Amino acid sequence: GDPKLFEAFWRDAVGKRGDTFIPGWQAMSYFSTNAAGTVCWFLEPSLEQEVRRLHRLVGNAEAAADRHVVVGTGSTQLFQAALYALSPPDAPHPVSVVSAAPFYS
């Protein structure tokens, strides 16, 4: 769905407390400056911190340090990224995915 549906909430209820700032120079590469040891190699540490801060502010998701933040531009990309990130690297077969209707690829 279109996240624009939440615009009024972010504008009216959260306001400036929900503002984030990431300097342009920090996003010059496709690779994160802190890719080692993370499940999402293109996730900048400051973006991860801001995502966790916003979830704590809104209270709609667990933002504990032992949870992963997975980013993407669409639901299919996010599903694939999550499956890749959570799959063991030495698995003999790809991860099986089962989805209830409506489903799409």
C-alpha cells in the first residue's frame, strides 16, 4: 500500500519529533561504511539508529538491539532481503516460502 495514508499522523501527531537527518555525503556509496557484521550490507548505521528511534517514539515495533532492521523499496524486495538475511549461509537448499492468498511474486 501507499504509506502516504499515514501522512496526517506523522504531520499532526508526531510533528518535528519524527524528523530525521542524514547528511548527503554519508550516502555516496551503495555500500554501508559499517557493513561488516550486519545482515543488511547497504544499511547505514545512522539510518538504522533513526529507524529504531522512530519505532521507539511511535511504539509500533520492537526496536531492541537484538532485532534486525531490513530496508528496501518495496514489499517483494523486503521479503527477499529478510529471507536472505535470516537464512543460514551454509544451507543446502534455498529457504522455502509459503504465502496465503493473495500472493504475488
